[in-house]
Amino acid sequence: MAKLGIALDLGTSGFRGHAIDLDQNGIILSTAVTTRHPLPGANVIDHLHFALEIGLERAHEVMVHAANQVIDNLRIKKTEVVRLAVCGNPIQLSLFEGIEFRDLAYAGKRKLESLGVVAPKRDAHIVKAPEINGLDLPEDADIMIPPAVRHEIGADALAMMIQTGMLEKDEIAIVTDYGTNAEMALIYEGTVYTGSTAAGPALEGQQIEDGLLALPGAISDVDFQAEENVVTVGFKRNVSQDQPSSGNLKTYVLSQEMMPRPGDTVDPATGSVLVAGELEAVGITGTGVVALLSQGMKARLIHIPRINTADTEIHLPNGINFSEKDLLEAGKAIGSVRAGHITLCQEAGIQLEDIEIAYMSGASGTYVDALKAQDIGMIPARVKKIYQVGNTSLAMARDIARDVNNLWNMKRVADDLRQHHCMFAESKVFEKVYILERSYWTEGMPINQYQKFLKKYGLPALQEVTDTPEVIKTVEKDIPDLGVMGLKIIPDIGERKSVCFEGCIVCGECVEECPENALQMDELEEGCVITINLALCDGVACRRCERACSEKIFNFFDLLTAAGKPLPGKDKQQGEVN
């Protein structure tokens, strides 16, 4: 019987998995990815709130249900699996393992003591499959759990430090995972300064109206082709509200092999196709959004926070549009990243311009045009080299699945790491800079006014990009090797719950009010059934569906837990896999 391993990245925006042949030098057999995270909400804070409000048992159930779907879509014999290695941030790993997580939610020691919370050690360890309740793997399969440095800096952050090799560099270097929960680490004189910010999912193509994750059919890059001279981006750009430059947008679309190929060239004011491309676009991912901001600002199509077209939208192929609302979402994400970079530099006693090397990890960090990202402030202005390194969390899980010694090496790195963690939520520097970033991106604060406030706060001024850094792409795809059987995309990861609320008048207002189309209403002889797709739900912070109910009988928490009156045969607890 063959021996197989599985690597599983429990990302904040979705899960990604590899099947690995351990008998054949650890070759990758197949890859499966989800298009969403299974828990309601768009970020790690939403996932945490779900677990707090609904309970650990329920959150664990949803996480494991999704993990089982990924494993099923790897198209292997599960009876041959001998080990599963996971990687992710401490919240995702805790919910997956079904262990205490409330120490990650509350900072106050007294609060934790009042709740009787005893924080788990979160060290590297191995458990058997039955210890992960509901996991559909053989009883003797090893589940390999990597360590966290502190509860704020988990295995995914360790992974990006190890996989990039930044810990061995003599230069001042920073690494950033440009994802929904943007982890970052700065190394200076042997000390690592770490932090993370809930950037939101815009940089991964979510919370963008026509956005999607980095998947086949996604616009991953755009170039503005000018018919006249255009202004420069950055702090030299023309920020007047002049008419935009004449020109068009050339798009690049991800292929089935997850490589960018020429898409249509369009008129940005109308979306009219001027030159047909090789591939048809179905949406835009976060890297495409970054490129659109860079190119749009150069061409004066974008005058933050406005879009300078007749209908205030930039039109892309196939009816894909980019609105001012999308611009605001992207700006908030970019602003939080730059605020994090500035804060870490202040913690280390250096300036942004002192950073020599920048590493970009994650799907967004792989597919984005690094120079366009630098244009809009996602990368420090004076770095000499930019490395694009792919999905380091999945790569770490892969290495651990191949060789258990990599798990114990990860533990040694965590134990030996000289690190200083900055809680951005408690940092006055982060608070001040992020307010400036929000003012710039969402209110149109002039950059000279931004600089004046930095001086007032005793912070160094932002610098212009003066030299073109060397860009080194260590991988062409965020998942370099999809395996001999290729990639399987799981479009529907959501677990479903259906209930009947007594007194429902079938007005449909709850369904209409849902911003993510997560609800479905079916009127049957037995009564009205409301079904929720958990993966599409915006989470406990939204609850617009509940507020929309004129009869006040809709209970959001009852729906999430199916605690209402389920009808026979109508409780769809298993999400369909296509």
C-alpha cells in the first residue's frame, strides 16, 4: 500500500491542499483549493466572533467539514494517508484542532481569569486523526501541528520567515503576507519585529464587487496604454481633477495553469473591446486591483477617492466593473499595510527608507506587479530588492508532510527567535498613521497635508520612489507545483443550515437584504424554509437579515445553529462539492 501525505494551508480567505506521494520522493500528486473560507465573515476577527458567539464546537465542526471537502477533492485513496500537516494563524489552527481559543480574543488577564481560560501551549506537536473530531482520515494517521511564537504570531508567520530565508540575511529586510490578515516581520540587527493587521480581503479580490481569489479567469494585471503623455504616480503625480488621459486598458488573465495570459484590451470608460485577448475574464483578483490603482492614478482615471469617468466606474472586459466603493475597500487594505510597515520601523528605531529588501508572500504577493505595488505604497520606497515568494504557508505544510524533522526544526526556530511583537491595536503610532491612511484613501486628503501630520507626530516623511529596485520572482505561481493530477477548485465550501421560523409571512426581505446572497427562501406546504450558506455569510457583525424582518421572528443565531424548527429532510448540513 502506498504512503500518502497531505499538506493543508488553513488560510483566512480559503483553504489550500496538496496530496503528496511519500514513497516517490515526496512528489505532489494533486492540489485542491476553496474559493472562500467556510466560516461566516471576511476576516479573522469575524471568524473569532463566530466562535465566541456560536461556540467552539460549532466552529470546529465547520472547519473540519471544509477540510474534509479539500481532502476529498485531492482525488486520492484516503486509506493510504499516513500524515496530514497543517499551517495557518493561531486562530485557524485552534478552531481546526478544537482547543481553547479565547486567549486569542481577549487581551486582558483579568478577563481571561474571570472566564476560567487557561491558554494552551501551542507548541509543535503530533496527534492522531481521531483526536481531531470529525476528520475523515485513518485512525493511525498523524496530524502534525506547527508551533506559534506567541499567540499573535503563528505558524503562518514563522513559515514566511523560514521559507524566504530572511532570518539568514544581514541586510534590513521586511516580509509581508499580502492577505486578509496581513502578517509582517522586520529583521534589524538580529531582532525580528512582528505584527499583523486585519487588512481585509480586498487584496485577495474579495469585498470587491466583481472580485475573486487568484483563480483561472481572474484579471491579475492591467496596463494603461496611453495615447498621450501621462503623469507619474506617487507623490509627483498630478492630483488635479483634469480629464483623464486618452488610452485603453490591456488586461492579463490567469490561465488554468495559473499563469497570466493576455486578456482583452478595452476602453476603460465603456468596456468596449478594442483588441481581443487569448483568455476570457470572469472577475478581477487583488493583484489586478493593485495594478488598476497604479495605472488608473497614472492616467488620471482615478483621483482618490473618486473615479474620473462619466459613471464613476472603470469598465473592464465581460461586464467587470471597478467602482468607487471598490476603490475605498482597496484603499483601506493598502493603508493598513503601510501603517503596519511604519509602525514596525518605529518599534525598531529605523525609517522606512532604511529597509533594503522586501519579501512579498501569498497569492497577492506573487501575482502582483511589484513595481506597481510599490507605486501605491505597499512596498517601502527605497528598497533595493523585492522578492516574490508564493504561498509560504502551504509550502511549509508541504515540507513538514514530507519530513517530520521540518516540524521540529520549526520548533527550534520558534524557541530561538529573538522577536519583539507589536500589537497594532494597542499602538498609538499605528492608530495615528492608519487614520492618515484612511483620510488619504477614503476622504482624499492631499499628500502634502498627510506629510504635515507625520511631521507633527514626530514621524519621518514618506519618501518618493527614486530608483527601480531589482525584482526577483522565486516562483511564477503562488502554488508552484499543482501536481501530476493538477488543480481542483471547490466553488462551494459552505455548510448549509435550514430552519422554519414560526410566524414568517414570506415577505423575502431577509433574503433581499443579504449583501452576499447567502440566504435562500423556499415556501413549502409544511412552511417557509430559510437556508443559509455559512461560507457566503458576512458573519455576526452584519445581521442585516435579522434587522430586515418586519415580524421580528428571524433569529440569526438560531439560523446559524439550526436551532429553529427544521423540517424533515430539509437540513442541508453538507455543502455540495462540484
